Amino acid sequence: MRLVIARCSVDYDGRLTAHLPLATRLLLVKADGSVLVHSDGGSYKPLNWMAPPCAMAEAEPDEVQVAAGVTAVWHVRHAKSDDRLTVAIHQILHDTEHELGVDPGLVKDGVEAHLQHLLAEQITLLGEGYSLVRREHMTAIGPVDILARDASGSSVAVEIKRRGDIDGVEQLTRYLELMNRDPHLAPVGGVFAAQEIKPQARTLAEDRGIRCVVLDYDALKGIDDADARLF
């Protein structure tokens, strides 16, 4: 990756035209060919960029550009379209290159699959006497996250979300309607479990006889004891 801090102006021509007037900016030239223009604000999003496949060529400025103080011009062209990014550099304050190597990728923690696995191992968190039948119980319209039995032996379908909204309640409702047609399972109760449940989702679930359970991911992992907290 090449990191350049420079006083520059930037012009983009393609599906639209855009102009960034002269200012000090960070220019990233990545190994995949992409070029990104960042300011010292606006969080992670670049002011402008050219995504791969593209190619960059550095050229000498013409007489008009030299008169305006331009010392170098970057021409970035997309390989599959007419999109062009032109960076007119007036002064380079920093220019380094670094070999980053192959990135292993983002490893997410606390996704729904993790919640499902942990809750299946600790199914009695849903209530005393609960037992696990299976994870990913298949129905004609998709898999229910967990099929369990309560203390009385009745079937319970559990739908797990990180953030529980109305769509999740509707999804569980469809599973319950289908599963309650199966005489080997009926009657089937429903549990909507999530780390956070929106008020509208809770109201809809309770109106349909679905129990809501808020999951504490840290407690499920055993790294946070909710009962030992002072507050």
C-alpha cells in the first residue's frame, strides 16, 4: 500500500462529475489497484475513489497546470468503463509504501450462529426443565434455529436474532403456523430470543402468544456473571 499526504485537487468524470478543490489530503493506492482520497474527517468514508479494476499512471503537468502550481498529475482509469479520476498534486508532504501481505479477513463475534450454539448448550436458560431436540430444525419454508421441549414435554420453536425486530417475529409466526399442522409436534409454542428486542417487536410477539427472551452474550460465553454484578 502506498500512503501519500499531499496538497491536491481531485476531479472525477464518469456516471457523474465531482470536484474537490485544493486541500491537504491522504491518498491511498492499494495493492488491488484501487485509489482512495481521504480527508482528516468524515470517519471511514473516502471523499472520492476509484475501485478496481483500474490502472493509475503518473504524468508531468502541462504548461497551464505548472503555472497553477501543479507538480504531478495522477490519471486513474477504470478498466471496464469510461470513469476517470484525476489527481493534480501541488505538494507532497509524505510518501511511503508498505507491504501488508494477505489479510485473514474479519472474524465476527456474537453473530446469530454463535448465539444459537451457546443457547443450545444452555437451553435451560429458557426455563427449568427445557431440553434440546435439535438445532436447525428444517421446515418446508426454512430452518427453525432451535427446536426444544419445555418441562411439560411440549414443543417449542426458538428464533434467534442479534437485534429482534418485527420481521423476526413475522418469520417465527410463519414457522409456528406450519409446525402446528404437524400432529407429531403440535402444539408448538414460540420463543423469540435476541440480544436486543425492539418495543414494537415485543408488542407484536406477545400479542401472538410468543415469549420474548433477551440474551446476554457475555453471560452465555461465561465471561460475565450477571448475578454477581453490583449494578
